[in-house]
Amino acid sequence: MKKLKIGLDFDGVFSDTGRLKSETAKKLYRVDIPPERFKKELLLADGLITEKQYRTLQRIIYEMVGIGLTMEPVEGVQEFIPKLLEEGHEVIIVTSRDGKGAEIAKRWIKKHSIPWLLFIEVGQRNDKSKHLKGFDIFIDDDLDKLEPAVGIVPHLFLFSWGYNKHVDETEFITRINSWKEFYEIISKIARTSK
Ligand SMILES: [Mg+2]
């Protein structure tokens, strides 16, 4: 079995950030926006909050410890991360978070008893693909972060959520519906690659 180098986005792969955004928007702006609409282009099309309000909301979610730490884990993440590590794969978080946001993510990982993982903190508007050379697998819930990695990472996956249902993944990117499905695909890649 081949040992693989696996890159994982943090928000929307480890933590259910969509749900926290939805709950926080209700408290802050008294608007009812379901998690599956929490993508900037969908929100602006709906007109329920302004771009400025969305930016404020993002700052709160990502940079305020008291709020950020309340994110729920994505189902299966606590079960399958240890399995991948036991099998000898290299598992690295590749996140747009940096500074305070990355610190919160690290605390969150500890809080949920997920084994310590290496973090690559890319920064908000930066290209993740520059950091993905040599990786066998990368998964993200944002298609924009995956597309530049086509041709760099051989196996690319989009973690599927209501808020990314409207995007068309390319033939080079596979949509994944759960951690269980992701784990099974990784196992198959490990068995079949040299
Ligand atoms: Mg994400």
C-alpha cells in the first residue's frame, strides 16, 4: 500500500463553518439564511445581507475565539483522521487561515481531540496550489481553491455542501459527499498506486 501525502482544507472539511455562519447571521443581523446559501455570490444574489455585513461576519467567525471555537466538527472527521495516520499517510492542513484565524483552528483541533497535524497557513487571497507540489491528494469545499491545483495534485476532491452545489466541478475534480466516502477513495488510491 502506498503512503500518500494528503492535503486537507480546514473550514468545510474539518469544521462545519456554514452552520456557524448561519447561526451568527441570525444573531447579528436577524436574518434567516440557511447554511446551504452561505457562499458570497449566493448571499449577494439573495440580497439578505450586504457585502460589508458579510465581511464583518467572516471576521467574527474566523478571528473571535469565543465564536470560532463553537464550530461543530464535520461528521466522520474525528473517526477517519486517526485511521489515515495509523495507516501511515502524511496528513497536512492547507488553509487560507493565518494569524489569529489559524490559532483558533489549532485550538479547535485540540478541543475536539483530533491528533496534532501540520498546518500550512496560506493566507486569505493566496493561491493554495503553490504549496501543493508533491501532494497526492487535496480536498477543499471551494472550487476556486481547487482549480489552480489541476495538473499539480493528481487527485483533487470537492467536499460537497449545499453552498457549493451550484458550481460545476471539472472532469479533474471529484465531488465527495462524506468523510466515509473520502476515506474509501483514499484507500483505493493507496492500494492501486505505486
Ligand atoms: Mg473551506
